[in-house]
Amino acid sequence: MRWRLAAGGLVVAGLFAAVLMTRRRSSVWQPEVASAAGRGIVVEVRNGTPRAGLGRQVARLLRENGVDVVYVGTSSARPDSTTILVRRGDLTRGHEVARLLGGARVRSGPDSLLRVDLTIVLGADYWHPKGRLVL
């Protein structure tokens, strides 16, 4: 009889521990809370300048501010000014990211096939928000 009670107690304790671990796991896998500027914004960064590595540096800056950068690459176009194309949603998201970059032109350019909210094309005028040119 004692053995059955002890075994029953172990089963209950094991179930309780499993429930606690499940809850803990779910809290671990919750997405990170992004900063107010980047909340839920998915972007791709395209370097339109001859400066190698500029796209990666901008991606790092955006990720530090809570923006989800899913692609970094080059652009065949060589624009004079940095442009943010809003692929889906309203222009407000583009203006939020432009503020993070230290300024950029924001235009509407819907394209649902890209599965991003914004496309950032870095132009020759891009300056790091802290005032120095990123090389």
C-alpha cells in the first residue's frame, strides 16, 4: 500500500514538473520584444553603393533596433539617394526605419511576392546616423 502511494506521488510530481517545463519552454520560445521603432517590421537591405559591407552594417544597425532583416544583398541600380520602398502596409513603417537610418526617401512600391514590408536600397548619400560615413 505504501509503495502504491509513493508511486502515485511520484507520478503526480512528474506530471507537475512536466507542466512547469512546458510553460517554461513556451516562454523561452516567445519572440523578442522589439523596440518601438522596429516592432514587427520585416525588411531586406540592398547595397546600391560600391562600398563593400555597407549592407551588413546597416542590417546590424537595424537588428539592434528590433527590425527583422531577412535578406542582405546588392542592388544593380546605383542610386544617388537612399530609398525605402514600402512593399506592404502604410508609409509610417518606412518613415520609422528612415528615422533609424538617419534619413532616407520613402516611397510606395507594393510587391507582395517579396514577403517583406520594406526594401531599403542604400544610395551614395548614405551616412551613418552617428554622423560618420560607414565604409
